[in-house]
Amino acid sequence: MNDQQRRRPAKPHRRPKKDPVRFLAFEALRAVDERDAYANLVLPPLLKKARAKGDFDNRDAALATELVYGTLRRQGTYDAIVSACIDRPLREVDPPVLDVLNMGVHQLLGTRIPTHAAVSASVELARVVLGEGRAKFVNAVLRKVSADDLDGWVARVAPSYDEDAEDHLAVVHSHPRWVVSALWDALGGGRAGIEDLLEADNERPEVTLVARPGRSTTDELLTALGDENGLPGRWSPYAVRMAEGGEPGALSAVQEGRAGVQDEGSQLVAAALANAPLEGSDTRWLDGCAGPGGKAALLGALAAGRGAALLAAEKQPHRARLVERALAGNPGPYQVITADGTRPPWQPGTFDRILMDVPCSGLGALRRRPEARWRRRPEDLESFAPLQRGLLREALKAVRVGGIVGYATCSPHLAETRVVVEDVLKGRGGQPVDAEWVDARPLMPGVPALGDGPDVQLWPHLHGTDAMYLALLRRTA
């Protein structure tokens, strides 16, 4: 070392600067990974806390939300890109490091954030949450990623469609291969339809409100939102769509429980069951899997308008409490109980109308819960199958002869939809059931592309709703 080097002052240590927006987004991503949490449940309280501390304005909240949901939606694509930029298997990268990397890749390839800002902000976050050594690794990887745009990277890391169509779609549209295969089977048709569906799964869904009949109206909600912030629903007579960035909880009708947040597909399912033709008595309705309460609240309002009583049953006590909250203030008679629909406390032939919105994989709501696509496995469907069949069988026993059962799932997977209904009707795994299909399509007036019936499958790319499924069955003996 020469004299000049000896005299040179040491470079002062700089403490990394904490960026509250990206730090919060990182916290949310870690909760999703470590606790199997859902982003739509984790993120709102984090944002509320940040706002209360004065750290966040609306633009900050919007950026944090985009970073979390964009990273989760595009995780499969970003994983493939990161894999091409490192010299080790992706599984050997620690999950917190991968979260920082993927969030950085999203800023580079999925937003309009300038390249230098995306890289420097990600490296600074890495210094805060990972340490200096790993921050250098993040910097090196993101600089490689920044050398090309998203289309260029996809062309490099995805197999060609002709070589392997399902794997191509899985990488390009960021879905697990098995989910691509299952959705394609359910949808049918060629390449255009499945690509439109997968693209729709990666779009941010609109916030849709429901005006609960007899308690609120769409006109009230539209007036409260104003011309620039509210639009009528596409299909449901009770729906109002909110402009991006609106806060539903600010509306008095929502605060008072007279309206709520509910996807238009869920509204259509509840309304179709309520409007199915029925002879004889129509005074006893059941929601047999009522949690968290959105459909129960709409059914309760519709039942009240006809002088009918709703029984809302939910197996999980904490979800039953959510149902109680959703139904609070309903003008008609209702009761909420904690009960297992496969071992019901009610007598056979008790009800005129029954909704069984059964537990399922949730593959129909990937727009809202993008992490579900990475969390679910094909074998999960096997665990749901006995429960789904058991709930439908018990519902068909619980309804009176001539009464209507609606079997619903938030999944388009054939193993959770039509196969379940056909198995129960034909007695596979149990006794045959005396019931007949009721065509559900006329009960969704104005809704296009409902297929050949008699059941209905809604689609994000065709209807702008979650991929809700509905089969209506009438007990015949």
C-alpha cells in the first residue's frame, strides 16, 4: 500500500434507507409465503396502519397494491426469467430473496417505473431486509433482467406453442401447467379462448357493489359514487361497478350493511336460485355453506321481499360470525347457525330453496386471489370431492319434493362442477337421487355465452365475473 492509499479516508458506511412502500409490499409477500395468507386479507390492514402513521397517501397505497398483486400474478413468468439469469437452480434461492427479485422484475417489466429507479429501489430494499451481500446478488440479477423487455424475455424462456402448447401458455400467462390444462378442458375450444381466459386471470378485477333489495338501490349507490366513479352492473340488477381506486367502505350504505362488495357472478347465482320456478310453498330457504355471508345477505334480502325466512348455516364458527354480520339488519326473518351441511341438524324435506356454494379449489377467483394458483395442487381436488358430493346429497334430501337446490362453486374445474352433479344424480358412490336438471340459463337474462345448459359456467373473459358455476336441480320424489 503506498502513502496516498494510506492517507485516503475510509468510505463512510451508509445505512440503507427504508422505502415504506416497497417495505410494506415485501411484508405482504412474506406473509403470503410464510403463513399461507391471502393478499386480499393481509394487505388492507397493512395499508390502514401505514395511512394512520402518515406514511402513505393514495398514490403510495396504489403502488404497494400493484407491487404485491402484480408480483403474485406474474410469479411464474418472473421465476422463469430469474432462472435464466442465475447460475443455480431457482429452488436454491431463499424465498425472501426471490420475493425481492420478483418484485424488482415486476417493476422492470410490468410497470412504467424507470429502469434505474426500479433497480436502485430494489437493491436498497435488499440492503434493508436481506443485507449487503444479498443486495449485490439482487443488483447483478436485475441488471441482467433490465437488458430486455417482457416480450423479449418471454420469447427466450417460454417453449414454443407448437413444441408444448400447455407449457408455453403456463410461462407466458403465469399459471401452473396443470391449471392451464384444467381450464382448457373446462373451456373447450382452441387457442384464442384459453389465452383470453388466462389473460383475464391476470387483470385487476373491478370492485362491484351489491344493493341489497329492500335495503338499498342501485340508484342510491350510483348517486353516492357520482357519474365519474360509478357504473351500472353489466348483468345483475343489483350491481354497481366502482371506478378504480374507490373505497367501498366510505359509502354509508356499505357501512350500514344495506349494500356490500360482491362479485357480479355471485349475485347472478343467488338471484337465479331465488327466481327459479317453484310450485307450492316458498317460505323456507337455506344457505347451507353460508360463510362469509355475501350470498346469504342477498338471499336474505330477496327472501324478505317475499315473506320467506332464511336459515344460514356455516360449519366454521369464525365464518358464521361473518355471516351474522352480513345479515345484521335484514328486514325479514333469518337465523344463523353453526352447522355441518354433511351432518345437518334439520329434518329431510324441510326447505323450498337451498343454495350449496361448496368449498372448492377457488380456481374461478384467480383474479382476486392470484396466490391460489401457486398454492393449490391437483391432489387438492381429491380432498374436496367427498365433501362436495356429500353436501349436494344432503341438500337434495333437505329440500322438499318439488323444491330447488342450487349447487355452486367458484371453480370451473370439471371435477368440481358437472362431474360432481352427475355423480350424485346417478348414484356413483351412494344411492341415486330423484332429481332433475332445471335450465339455469333463462334465469340469467341478458347474459350471453352461457353454453348448451342446463347448467351455467361464467367466465372472467366472457362475462367480467369470477368463474362461478351453477347447477339447478329439482327434487322429484
